[in-house]
Amino acid sequence: MKIAHTTSIYIPVPPPSHGGTELVVHALCEGQTARGHDVHLYASGDSRISGTLHSVVDHATLNAPTVTTYMDKEFETRSVFELYQHAAEYDLVHCHWPTLAPYFASAGAPPTVITYHYIERAEHEYYRANIPTLFPVCVSQRQAELLGEPDLPVVYNGLDMAATPFVSQPEDYLVIVGRVVPTKGISEAISIARKAGMRLHIVGNVNDYIPWTRAYFEEKISPFIDGDQVIHTPEMPNAKVLSLVSHAKAFLFPLQGEEPFGMTVLEAMASGTPVITMLRGSMPELVADQVSGYIVESEQEAVSAIAKLDGLDRRKVRAHVENRFTQEHMLDGYEAIYQNVLKDQGP
């Protein structure tokens, strides 16, 4: 099968330090190429895949000092335009939200599958009403429910387990990885760690393109960062993040919003690090309560869960991911969807 993937040009594939979507896109491209498919990726020029790369910019545009907001939008549009100029060459297009590919998916083009890495219900409803040639895929059952269509197909993101380190003997600290936004629960993680008397490592950047994050960081996070009990690192290479997470006693993730998936949660469990999280979003689908972590409903329950971490077997934590969330499971899921979509298109 000849497949064209398209994703944002903001961040390269794979990402150097953050970007769950870009990690998934890379895993799909590499896995599908290994399975014998002819894979093409439309992304930034500093992306690296085994298949064929197409790019309209040499480097990813996020934080690029010479790229204005206007030109950023221009390049995003141009990247997808270039793909659909050659769409007839492909059996199927697989786009990864938030690219503009849906607006180019017409009756004359091959079918377009879209993975909703993140999406608002209003956008989904617009697509359904106006773009019948678009085939959405959710990353969790909870996401499908929140979009008002619980029967939408779901393919969980998956990890290359061979590339994920396992640590059986953790060190005495907690960790949280994620963008510094209120929904990730970083402020709550600080409160929980302080109540439990535990050190907390925070890895996450403050993105000024989300207007309210700077104020949130200055008011709720920065006053507690002391370099000892609470440590903050805006960015670090993915390998170092994995090392930090794999040596942690637990991954603390007290969500305050409806997270559609959570790649960092998956990476933590794959490394053997249990997750303590709230009963929100996709967490009940990802975390096996009392097996791969604890699902709690309050800060006090989270503190109590920290005291019970020694009762969890870190090998069983990793096995939970191996049984449900591997790259192979993800590849199988998308191949099944591709076949169904192409069959429905007819000859």
C-alpha cells in the first residue's frame, strides 16, 4: 500500500524533546515501512524517517526566529497543498490533527483518515457535516464519547517497547512531564508531592502561543520551584526524559481536564514506573488501577497512593503496556481501518 502521512510542520518527526503526536507519526511511518508499505511523510525538512520525506521548509517552524505567524500559517497550508497535488499517487492519506488536510479531502482524492490526537467537538462536528470523505479515528474511547459519537473507531497509541528502558529499582522522587498548562495538573502535583514529603521533578515548557500559560506558571508553579524538593526543567532530550521517568518512584499525573490519551503516561508505565492519576479523560483506559498505578479522586487519595507504591510490581506495570499498547497493536489497528476504508470506497 502507498500511504501518505501528513502532520504539522511545527515540530520535526520524531521530536527532539517533546511532541506526543510526532512520536506516534514516527512510529507509524517506521512500522509501516518495515511491513512493506511505501510510506511518504509531509512534514518539516528536519524530520527523519525510513520512507520518503516531502517538505516545504528546511526546519520545523516552532520557535523559529525568522518565521512570522503569517508565514507559519502559509507554510502549514502549502505543505498539505503539495500533498494533495500528488494525492492520486497514493492509495490513502493519513493526516494527523491539527493539519489542514481535512479541507483538501475531496471526492476526487483518495480517502483521508484523520487521527484526532487532540480536537474540539465543534471541529469534529464541522468535519462530519461538511467533509464526508474524511474518516476520523479517536485515540481513546473517552475521546469518542466526548465528541458525541461513542461508536467512532478507536486505535490506541503504541510504543516501541525495545526502545523503552526498564528500571526495577527506582529512586526516591516523583516526576511529571507535560506542557505547563492548568489541565495537566502540575500545580496539583506540587501540592501532592509536598504533602507526601517527596521530591518532584517537573519537565515541561511554557509555550507563549497558549496565552494563559505564562501567568499560570508565574502564579502557580514558579513560587514553589526551589531546585531541591521541586525541580523544573523546561526541556530535555527525549532519551534523558525517559531516563528520568524510568528511575522515578511514580509518575504523578493529577489531571484537571479530559486528556484524550497521554503518551507520557504510557512511556512511564512501559519503563516500569507506576502512574498516579485522576479519574478523568482516558486515564481509566490506560492505567490499570492497583496494577500499573492508582486512579484517585482527590489530592489526599493521591498522597495515600504514594505510600502504597512499594506494593506494586514494576514488571507487571510494564507488562500492562506490553499486553495492550505496543507499536504492533497500533499498526494492526490502523491497517484494519485502512482496509475497511478502502473496501467501502469500492473499485
